[in-house]
Amino acid sequence: MKEIRFSEHSQIKIEILASHGITIKPEFIIETICSPDKLGRVFKVKNLM
């Protein structure tokens, strides 16, 4: 498996959540990416304009 690295943007989002009292550890995010509870289809939406 490839190494999972967090972008600066994702680190800022984690900090914002923490400032609102929602603590999410990077280990939790990595575990969720590696073993999600559910896999679903991704639907692409065409830009109609």
C-alpha cells in the first residue's frame, strides 16, 4: 500500500474541527481509508452549463 500523507489543507481542516471540539486523530483517518465500513459507487455529475 502507498504511504498516506496529509496535505496542508487536510491538516488545517483537522485543526478547525478540533477548535470546534471535534477531535479526529490522523490514525483514525488512515484506518478509515484502509478499511472503510462501506464502499459505494461514485457518480459523476456533468456540468450542464
